Amino acid sequence: MSWATEVLRPATGARRSCGRRHRELQLRDTLLYARNQRETQKETTEATGGERQVLHWPIPLSVHHTTVDTHAAAAAAAAAAALNGYPAAVAAPCSTSGSASSLLPPPNSSLAVEEYLVATCGLTRPQALKASAKLSHLKSPSNPDAVIAFLAGLGLSGADVAAVVAKDPRFLCAGVERTLAPVVAGLTGLGLSDAEIARLVSLAPGYLRHRSVVSKLEYYLPLFGSIDNLLRSLKYGSGFLGSHLESAVKPKVSILAECGLGACDIAKLFIRAPRILYASAERVLWMVACAERIGVPRESGMFRQALHAVSYFSEDKITAKVDYLKRTLGWSDADVGIALSKAPVLLTRSHDVLERVSEFLISEVGLDPVYIAHRPVMLAYSLEGRLRPRYYVVRFLKENGLLEHGRSYYTTLVKTEKVFMEKFICPHKEAAPCLAEDYASACKGEVPARFRFT
């Protein structure tokens, strides 16, 4: 906990006296003044080549013309000492009574919030400026301090806390005893560890400050199969945590189950496309119909992938992508149907990627468009990371008599990297000692001299 948090923390008790409230205002003004002085001192030190100027007491304590409280003065003196980097004992107030200076402007609560977010929460200045607009009502750091301490107790680091506050500034306003503690207790009851709860907070802080999240996670955990699957889904979107289970979520799960998807397939679909959970039932029914229209029936093993692919687009955009595939690869309607039934993921590939990959496969490798339509997964592979490097290896091996000319290029593409290395690189260490190095270079986008064919 920072020195600013300690000094600014209000005393607890049944009721605060007016004098105590006034002392808090004095300390706040003092700390803001001291912080500004520290920044000025830093600039002066740099300008004067390293000569240090110490921030001395007395510091103007308040804009109000009242008697300065002894305890407030001592605390402010300690704050000034801390700003100078000295032990608190070095600084002592010269006087504990008398009129306070009126050099400071009226207190600016917005500025105080911004300073708190930077100094205590670890936000950058731009982040704090943006977040402070949502916290303009904050007058005391007591609740934010309690929230930060609570998050630290869950195991969140300072950087994690800063990320949470930047993502959801209002999390600092959540009641620890009223909301956060009951939520954590409920999630612990569901079998989650502190580390897993901390990850939930980091991914979806806006929903973790509502007690209803416990009953929702009680439903979602068995639906997704595990907390890890649920956390993976939250990386793609957390909106489903705000959806009403009975009226919004469960009807869509029923629709998918009626389409023949099992619990495992439904979970996999939601992990990659959680937007489906908070889409309308009409949208889900449209997705089912659209998947069937592009040639993927419900009983197909690719039906889940088709639903995932079409979930990104409107009907107009899907029609435009089908037309683009026909123009770019010279496919007929039947060719497009065959390709999409085997690789609906093609709908998610950008026009630029499809153009570059198809140009390489047709013009450089010499494959027929119809051949590609029956093996459309080739269009989904990375040109730089797989298609081109493996083509170079296959061609090099064939031209050097190390691989029979009838061996299909396609069969090398579908191999995992490990299997490809074992079957096409490692067996030729003696005959082609530089092959592994050349292949690695090709995967980085280079074209080694041995892979330049005429």
C-alpha cells in the first residue's frame, strides 16, 4: 500500500466529527501541493544539472482560514518527507498552530481522482484521464483502497490491478463486503480457485461486480465443460455474462441441440464464437439456415465450423464472398459448394489473402482450380509459413532425385510440422545437409539460393 493511501485513508468510527472531515480535506490539499512540488523539483533538478532542492515544511495546508490540526500537520510533514525520499523523522512541522496559507486554488476532486489513479492504481496519465470521467463522484479513497486490497488478496499484481481499473474504472466503486466478497465466496463454492477467480476478474471485471454472475457461472461451467474453456471464451468476448439465462441463452442452446450438435460441439462453438450466446434466437436460426444454404447439412461433421464461419457476417457479405471465390478461382457454383462444404472457414479469409494464395497455387505450383476446390483447406494455410516453404522443399527433393516425382504436394501440406520434418527433412541430412537450415529460412520469408529454381 502506498504512502498516499495510508495518509489519505479516513479514520473509521461510528461518526466523523466536522473537525476530522476538515483534517481530511487539509491532508488532501497538502498531498496535492506536495506532489506538484515534487514534480517541479524534478524538473528543476534536471535543468540545474542535478542539484537537489528539498521540499521544506511548512506547506500550505488548506484554502480554509482555520487552525491547523496537530495530527494533520504531522501527517503532512511525513508526506513531504516521503516525497523528498527522506525518513519521516527528518521533517517536522515548525508550527502546529496559526493561520493556514491560502495559496492553493479550491480543491478539484476530478484532479484528485486522476492523481489517485496514477499514484495508487498504476494507470498511465492518458488512462487516468479517461477513467476519471467515470469516477467524478468519488470523494474519498476509502472504498477504492478496500477494492485494491481485496484484489491483491486474490493474487492480482499491481499491473493486473491497473489493467482491471483501466478496463472498468467503476470496479473501484464496488462494495467489498456487499458485493465482491459474496461473489468470491459463491465462485469458491463452485470449485474455483483464487487464481481462476483472479483471471475472471481480469477478463470480465464489469460482470464480476454483480452478484448475479455466480448463478450464471453455475450454468455456464458445465455448458463449457471446464473453467479453462470458459476463460478461453472470455478472451473472444464477455457479453454473454450479461445475458439473461432463461430468455436469451437457454433457447439458443436448445436450437443447437435440436440441430444435432452434442454438448461438446456446442461448447466448442461457444468457446470460439461467444457472440452466439447473446445473439437473438432469430439470428441463430438464420445461421443454421445459412450454413445449410452454403452446402453444409446439419448431419455434416463441418456443421459446427459452418455456424462459426457464418456468425461473423450478414447474408449480403456471404453472397459477396461466394461471388469473389467464383471470380478469383474461376469456380462454378458447384465448385464453391464443394469447397465450402469441406472448408467453411474460407468465408473468414480476407480477399487479399485468398488472392495471393490462389495466385501462388495456380500460377507457381501449377494446380488446377477444380483440384483446389476438392482440397480447399490449402486456401486456409499460411502462404509464408506453410505453402511456399514446403513447396520449395518438395521441389528441391524431386529435382535432386530424393523424392519420387509422383508424390503429391498436397500430402505434404496436411502433415503436422513435426511429421513433415520427420518424413521430408530429417531423412536427407547426409544427402542435403543444408536442407533443414534452408527450410527454416524459407519459413521466415527468405528464399535461399538452393531454393531458386530455373
